[in-house]
Amino acid sequence: MKKLILLFLLGLTSFFYSFAQPSNGVEMADGLRSSGKIYVVVSVVCVIFLGFIAYLFVLDRKISRLENKEKNK
């Protein structure tokens, strides 16, 4: 079953990859890069990603504590 899911996801990603735009430059990215605003965009994405990782870490610790509390009853 796991192999089937993995094969499906691999096929799905290759299907979407075939519709990707050519890498001759995107106007929006070129404009952001030339004005220096690309660093702001990358910084915001990194902060959001790190916040999401921190949230998942805290959530995992809370769930582990609840599981241990329930196991010890």
C-alpha cells in the first residue's frame, strides 16, 4: 500500500512538473531582484516557515505530554 501511494505521488509530481514554466526568468522575480525587495520576500517566507516549525514542535510536545499522562493513569 505504501509503495502504491509513493508511486502515485511520484507520478503526480512528475505530471505537474511537465506544466512548469520555462526558466527564462519571471518578470515579477526579476523586478523584485533588481529593486532588492526579493530579500524581504525571502525573509518573510523564512519567518513564516520557522514559525510553522516551532508551532509543530510545541504541538508535538503537548500531545506527547497528554499521551504520557493518559498512559500513566
